[in-house]
Amino acid sequence: MFGLPEDASVEVVHIGLVLDIGVILLAFILFRFARLLGGLLEMVHKPPIEGWLKIASWLLILTFALPHYIAVAVLYPNRATNPEVVFWLQIFRAVSFFGLFAAAILALVPCILYYRWTSE
């Protein structure tokens, strides 16, 4: 898989994994914030847009945490064994950081709308 040899090493604990754990915790906090924002929007009689935060949370988990874990734990330690691994490493890193950017935009829009609606 990904051009790795059979005896490829997998690092279980790496400093990059701390970032993955933090992002997963952030996703769970966004789920909780979505519930809170849904209640606040209901009180001010505005349309429910907390679904965007739930989508951002899943996007963080699926397009950032998982590809970043694969890049850090599987591909990065084996980058010297096969040049094809470097290609996959760049692909997984690009996907993870574009996913992080998209999740940030999806989380920012409902917050800006809530601020505009409540400051009128």
C-alpha cells in the first residue's frame, strides 16, 4: 500500500499525533458548540445554521485528522525507503490542510451570521 515495503515501520507516538488528538478534540467541541448555537438561534428566531458546524466537525475528522495521521505515522517514517512514499506524503498533507481550511470557513460563516443577527 502506498508503495511501502512489507517491513515498513509505523510510529505509534509522534509529535504530529498530538496535533491530530487536538483536532479531534476541537471537532467534538464544535459539535457541542453547534448544539449551543442552535439553541441561541432558536431564541432569537433565526434560521438554524448550526448544521454548518456539524459539517465542519466531520470535515475536520475525515479530511484533516485521518490523512494527517496516515502522513505522520505511516508515510513520514518510511519516506527514505521509496521515492513514491514522498509523493503520497505530499498528497495526504495537501488533503489534510485543504480540509482544515474548508472546515475553518464552514465554522466561521455561522459565527459571523450569528454575530450580525444579534448585533442588529
